[in-house]
Amino acid sequence: MNQAWLKPPIFIASLLPLAWYLWGLQADALGANPIEAVTRGLGTWGLNFLLITLTVTPLRKYSGWAWLARLRRMLGLFAFFYVCLHLTTYLWLDQFFDWTAIVKDIWKRPFITVGMTAFALLLPLALTSNNAAIRKLGGRRWQALHRSVYVIAMLAVLHYSWMVKADLAKPLLYAGLLAVLLGLRIGWRVRERNRQRNAIPPAKTRHTIPIGVRR
């Protein structure tokens, strides 16, 4: 079934968090520290879209809705988009592009170190999220590269957890959701390997005639 009509409304809906923060800045509705609210909020939405992207495959697998796979690339790029905005607000509104202070911050604050590492790993995935990259890299190499999204998601959840510090309810929720998404994939991989192992016919046993025994 062709569900291409879903892409435009999902695209527009994916921009609503950004629109809300832009409105909040304009209306002075983001609390006493609007810069922190914007920086953290955009980062949280980057994490949200990352986990939403990882949810597409299980949802497609269990629902049978093959068309969901067509949304995965767009959702993944929105994750990168919000992560870039999150990083930009930190570099610009928080550090004013003071690169010496930024380097010191990355070195001294573990949650920023982890966040920068996640961004560095996410960048190649965003740059290769197109058909030309798939053709150039080849299917296997492209898939191997994009499997790093699991490590990126773990780093992103860790970054969020260390950033929040006090309220552990949301970090635990994100960690639990990620554990489920990764656990499902591990289960599929184990079952697939068992299926392949059971599908291999047993080697033929070579019968030998004991010495001294005649037929």
C-alpha cells in the first residue's frame, strides 16, 4: 500500500518542537533560563527522534506495515537535525564560540565529552543517508556503518542522564526503552543464527570397514 501521503504531515509535525521553542523565546515563555531550556529541549528532541527511528523496525516487523521503513531515513535525519541545533545553541548561546572554553568544557565535563563523541559518530551516518552513498559503499559496508547507531543511542542516553543529574525518572525511562529496542534486535539475531544453524544439513558420516572384516 502506498503511504507516501504520510511524509508531508510527519515532516511538518517533526518541525513543531522547533517552532515551539522559537515561539517560547519570542514570547519569553521558557522560564528564568531560556538559553538552557532551548539547549536542553532541542537535545532531548534529538534523543526522542533517535529512539523513534530505532522503533520503526520493531513496529514494522510486528505490525506488518512495510511502508514504515520509508519513514526511517527522514526520522533519522530529523534526529541529526535536532542534535545539530542542540550543539549549535551550546556553541553559540552558551559559549559564544569561545573555542578555548569549549575545549576545556569538553575535557573537564564527562557528559559533554560523551555528547560530542555521540555527535562525531552520528555525523557519518547523516552524510551517508542517501542512495548515492549506499551505491558507493555497497550494501554490507553501509549497513555495518549504520549499525553504529546503537552505540550512538547508548551514548546519547548516557549524555542525557549525566546532564539531568537530579531527576532520574526520565533517564531511566529512556534507558529502559533503549534496552527493549536493543534486546529485541539481539533476540532476532540469535534466532536467525539458530535458524541458519539448524538449516545446515549434517555432514555425511563416512563408514569404514574394520580391518580383517570381509563382506
